Amino acid sequence: MSHFKEVTLAHASRLINHGPTVLVTSAHGKARNVMAAAWSMPVEFTPPRIAIVIDKKTYTRELIAASGGFGVCIPCTTLAGLTHAVGSESGRTVDKFAHYGLNARTGPVLGMPLLEEGCAAWLECRLISEPHTEDAYDTCFAEVVAAAADERVFRQGRWHFSDDNTDLQTIHHLGGGNFVRPSGMFYAGDGATAQRPA
């Protein structure tokens, strides 16, 4: 049973605003790929738009340019090893979905492959074409057209990380295969003793 629920586009930027390492999925025709990316961020709220760094020489970038879309999947701590692995090899010589036994669902708007098992959320994105920058920069801009998240850690438009859901928390790459997860979540509110609203 899937715990994923649709996330309204008004809240889509919150899925990546805390800087998690993400898995970028792409497909064109029968070709598909998945890679890790450490640099992604929201840049607009309405419509929701993101920026993500994907080396212009990668296979993923080729597939994105050909299809005009991609997925951003946010892995949990249980996928840290896989995240490091798919970020360390090229998809030009191996179908990483088949090699690692990844089951993807089809995106609801663009048909991009999206991962739910082992992930906390996903965003399906339409590439914003920037012809004057595409050959010069690794940064891609995209509009989020659909989003969903595991309601056990993201509901009512915000993350809910706690000591009892560490296996579902997002991961953040520190380099050299080292990751951290969010911890010590607290609510600042209006004072030192404020309680998080229900």
C-alpha cells in the first residue's frame, strides 16, 4: 500500500527547500536513467519552479533535452547507498533501473519515471528552455507540474521529522559518500517556549 498523497503545487517548493540530495529521473523513447544530484532549490512559488544542477555532458541531461521533462525523487535514509551508487556511474552503459531493481511509476502529467519505494516525495518537472544558457551552464530550470509525498513524513504542506521516522527522512550529501539526515527538528514560533501548532 502506498503512503504517497498528492501535494498541492502551492506547497511543492517545500519538498526541496531544505536542501536534500535528490534522484533525477529521465526518459526519452525507450531510454531512461536515474542519477543523484546534491544541488537543487526552489526559485519561484507560483507557478512552482526549481533550479537543479545537472552536468551538461551527462546522459541525463541529453534525455532531459530530448524529452523536455524529468523527475526529482527525494530518497529516504534507506536509499543512501543506492543514491551514492547511481551518482557514481553513467547510464550510457547500463540501465540503472534494471540493474538496481528500481520500480518506477509513470508520472501523471509528463510520463516521467518516478520512484516512490524508498523515497519521501517526488516532483514531476517540465524543463524551461533557456537556449542562450544550455551550452554554457549546468543549471537547469523547470516548472513543477505534479508532486506527491509520503504522508508519514510530509502532510498539511510541511515536513514532520521525528525520532520515530528516521528511516523515512531525507538525506543530505556531505561529500565522499557521507550523508546526514535532518534531526533535532523544533518550532521557533513567537518565543523560546512556543509549541508547534497542531
